[in-house]
Amino acid sequence: MGVKTAIGHVEAIFRYPVKSMRGEALDTAQLGWHGVEGDRRFAFRRLEDRSPFPWLTAGKLAELLLFTPQRPEGGDLPTHVRLPGGAVLPISGDDLAQDVARRFGAPVQMGQLKDGIFDDASISVIASDTVEEIARLSAVPQDARRYRPNLVVRLLQPGPFREDQWLGSSLSFGEADDSPTVVVTRRDVRCAMVNLDPDTAVAAPQVLKAVVRANDNTAGVYATVTRIGQLAVGQTIYLA
């Protein structure tokens, strides 16, 4: 792998069992060849959409952020979803699809892909300094969940948008020679989803405007898995 340099530690781990629905914070997670196990394995497909990307996201239905996938103890995949009003419905049942279709205004169907349903890559990473800088510029309280990352990094040398410097490099998690590893492949171009409050789905357009002004509409990076293993909050992250 070449020379490794410690750059920080894992501050938080997130996964999102259903695309655009509420995510969950984890202390540990298994990193597989297709990202964090259980991440974005379900998504609603827009039945009337014939585009290459037919999936329904919070960019088209902000309320999706308020739906909470529920999984059994010890399971990676959800079996039910709690609606904003509190009702709990089976994840693959007609009732859930009909409820979402009513809110969206067009028919949808839940889909499941064993390798996940991703926009650009299976792993997304953002530094906490980047989150803090965008919050400062936009005057909106900081919340890493706006950016839907899998990993939040606390840097040893603070500074926003340092992730851009990792392009083409490897990030390994932990001291062992066989630590889980990803290769950073591209910057994360942002859309209006970052404007949405994860707890209320209320939009604050100044967040995306701040990203555009500060860093050419990018915040964080995407990565591809090159070695599987266990991730954990607190792990030292090495750049190679």
C-alpha cells in the first residue's frame, strides 16, 4: 500500500437501509464489497419513470426522510417502516407503497437489490470540519446527516474540504495490515437534499448555496471498497 499517514479517526458511521429514508447511527459496521452491509438495499421505484434512475428520493418527496426503517435485533435488513404519523407497516407490503404513492402523487413499488442502490459509489465520506464550515457559511446548525454520509471523519489537522486531496488515495481503518480499506474515486457533487433538515424535512436553501460558493458544489467524497472488514467509531484512519 505504500507509506501510510494517520489523518484522523472515525467520528460516526451511518447506514440508510431504505434509500432517502431516515438513517441509523452505528458503533460498528461490516464493510463488504458493496459498501456498509445493509446500506441502501431498498428503494421505491417510480413505476411511470423510464429513465436510467427511476428511484424515488427525498429530492422529489422530502417526507421520505421522516420514514424510519425498523429491523429485528441483530439483523442488517429492515422488515417494517414507521410512518411519520407513527403507524408501522411491512416494508414490502402494498399498504406502504400506497401510502408513499399518495404522498408522491404517482405509483411506486418497493425494490430490493442485494448489492445496494447507490447514486455514484457505495461509500461516501465527509470530514466534520467540512460540515462545520458549511454550517458557518449558511448560518444553519451543523448536522452531518444532511449529507447522508457513511463515514464522518474527525481530522488530526483541521480544515474544511480536505477530502478533495484524497482523490486516488486509499483510506484504511485501523492499525492492522488487513484493515478494511477504500479507494477515494471522486468528489461528491451535491444536490438540494442537503437543504433538508433530517428531523423535519424542512428545506433551508442557503445550505446548498454555501456548498456552491465554498467548494464548487462539492462536499465530501465517494469511495470504492478494496478490502472488507469491520468499521468502528474511534478507529484511526490512514491515508496511503
